[in-house]
Amino acid sequence: MAAITTKPRRVICLNSGQLYESINAAGREIGVEPSSVLRAIRADRALRGKWYAYAPDNIENEALERWRMARLLGCIGYDVRLKED
């Protein structure tokens, strides 16, 4: 049986905007196990006081910043509604 390979997904720190190339890279940089980053993303909870999410693949820098702020405000309890351009 052949192994299933997947492309690593980028991870973004919603608080700082720091982009990581993968969950493994994020875990190394933060100083935690990658599985902890994965659980925080899946459960939509903070890890060491910061929020993490998968970064969209096809989004420009300015739009990524707006997306990041909307996600962060949503995580900390604000009701955010984005209007489409």
C-alpha cells in the first residue's frame, strides 16, 4: 500500500501575523510539540496565549492582514462580519 503524502499547510499566528511553512515549523519556533499546535488550531483555542490558524493559500498580503484581524477578533469574542468587496 502506498503512503499518502500531503502538502504542508501554512500556519499563521493571529496575534503577531508570523507565518510558518508548516505545523512542524510552527511547533519548533514556538517550542512545543507540533501536535499541540494542531490541537489548538482544530479546537480554536489559544496556545501559550496566542491564537493560530491555517493561512489561506491564495490570498495577497493586504487581504491576509484583514483576514488575520477578523479571525483574531472572532477568536477573542467579538462579533465580526466582513462585507464583500
